[in-house]
Amino acid sequence: MTDEINLDDFREKLDQIDDQIVDLLGERFDLISQVKEYKKKHKVETYHPKREQEILERVEIKGKKMGLNTLLLHSLFLQIFAVSKRKQDNKE
């Protein structure tokens, strides 16, 4: 019985973390909307590959220090960038 309670506790904590991830993604995409308006107002190009590369390098370094799979982080952020670009290009 104790194992089930502990497993439920782990699952509850994982659910809380998942909710935080979703909340943070929501915050990030809200900010992307503000960036979109800024870029439109100031006639700034939407896509900046150098900025993406800087972000990838930064999160991979941080992830590596934390023992995270850098391939996972790379793939995750490429997906985030793709959605961000679509939002900025009014395709989503």
C-alpha cells in the first residue's frame, strides 16, 4: 500500500511540473505576440537565425550542466521556434 501512495505522490508532483511547463510555454507565446507587434512597428525582420542559434547554445549548455539530454532540448526548442515563427507570420 505504501508503494502506491508514494507512486501517486510522484505522479502528483509530475503533474504539477507538467502544468508549470504549459504555463511557461503560454507565457513565452504571449511574449512572442508582443515581439511580433514590436517587429511590425519597427519594421524588423521576423526570422533571426543567429538569435535561434544563440538560444540553442545557451539552453544546451545549461541542460548539459543539469544532466539533461541535449538532443531533446535541441528538438524541443526547434519546435518552439517553428510555432513562434508561424505566430509572427500570422500563420497560426
